[in-house]
Amino acid sequence: MPEFVKVMKTYDILPGEIKSFDVEGEVIAICHINGNFYAIKDECSHMAYPLSDGSLDGEIITCAWHGAKFNVKTGDVLSMPAVVPIETYQLKIEGENVYVLIEL
Ligand code: FES
């Protein structure tokens, strides 16, 4: 059954940054975009390299390895060489704590 698991504090990532966390065995990248936070699986759907090595431009993340682009809100693929969407996770903020909904 999915549960919200505390991952970090809101001040742990600056706006425009991405950080990777091991959450109960799931490697999740959290992206900070103008005060909003989005959680994605930290694995590119092209060749499984970490997306947290990439860069953010608004809500678009670009994989550092071969340049695929994804929307971090929806997981949609925006650019080759990836063709499969990435997994996104529901996230909630309580006070300064950030939680991600994962299957335990
Ligand atoms: S591993 Fe991300 S584009 Fe190839």
C-alpha cells in the first residue's frame, strides 16, 4: 500500500536544482521549480542513467547523457532519444517537510 515517506526539507534544494534520494530502495530525484517541488524516478528511460545529473529549464529536465528531455510534472517525453515516459511520484509538503508517495 502506498504511503507518504519524508524525504527532505524544502530548503535542502535551491530553485532550479535537482537532488537524488534513496527512499526505501527507490531512487527518486526531486526538482525544485520556483517554490514548487516535483518527484521523478531518477532513471532516464533511454539507458537508465541518473536524470539528477541533468539540468532543469522550467519544468523540463534534460538528461546529461544523450540529451533526452522530459516534463518533470507529467513524466512525458519531449525529445529523443528517449521514447518512453518517466515515472513521477505524488509529493506533499507539510511545513518544511517534503514527502513522496511510494509503494512500501
Ligand atoms: S540515458 Fe538519458 S538520454 Fe540516454
